[in-house]
Amino acid sequence: MSLDVSKNSNCYVCGADNPLGLQVPFSPDGTQGSQGRYTARAEHAGWNGILHGGVTFALMDEAFGYSLYFQDLHAVTARAETRFHKPISVGTKLIVKAWVVKQRRRLFDLHSEIRVDGPESTLLAEADATMFLLDKAEVTEVTDACSVSA
């Protein structure tokens, strides 16, 4: 079985053509990291006025993937642990970052944080994940159509 690892413009987190999605463009952050900016929107809330925890995790999971994608590596999340430090209010401007902490053969350990995008830079959520590197024989390379900033 071959996996198509192309990003597409309808991705829930990064897809520019998904009107219901988050539409977060990611860019490299150093040599082994990624970052993206997002303002919490009401349509992505769980409790009234609070960003849904699943959306919060999805932002960090996407940052994990992009940390490897920008190194021309394709991986899937094998395990993740998330810590929510403070509720994220709708309207809050966020910066999400992730970076590689360690590599063990086909496993990568990564860390991600979501902080207020501003001078206070308050930590709102963080996650640690293990990503499993896909074998090049399993991957079908195609053109990237996602909204990626270089």
C-alpha cells in the first residue's frame, strides 16, 4: 500500500480552501521546528467563548507534523500527551510552535507549545508526542498544495 502524503488545501488545520477549517499557515522555525499563528474563533469553541480542547490539540499535532515535513520527512503521530494550562478565550491571538527533541531510528520525540502571541507570551497548552517515520517505499510524493510559508 502506498500513502499519499501530500498536503492539500482542504486540510482542517492548514488548508486555505477549507472555509470551516482553521486555515493556519505554518513556517519553519529553526532547523527542526515549525510555527503557526491563529486567532481563536467562535466557530471553533467548545464551551461558550472557550476554544475547544480538540482544536487546541489539533494545532499542536499539525505543528508536530510540519516540524518533520519541513525536513522532507513524513511521519504520523504514534502517541501524544497534552497538558492544558489555561482556557483559551475566543479572540485570543495564538502562536503554536513545535520542535524535535530526539530521534530514535524511525521514532521522533517532539514538544509543542501554544502561547499568547504577544509580549506576555503566556503558556496556554503544551504537548509531547512520538511521531513514526513512514518508510520512503510507502510514500507517494506529490506536489504540496497547502498554504505553507517559507
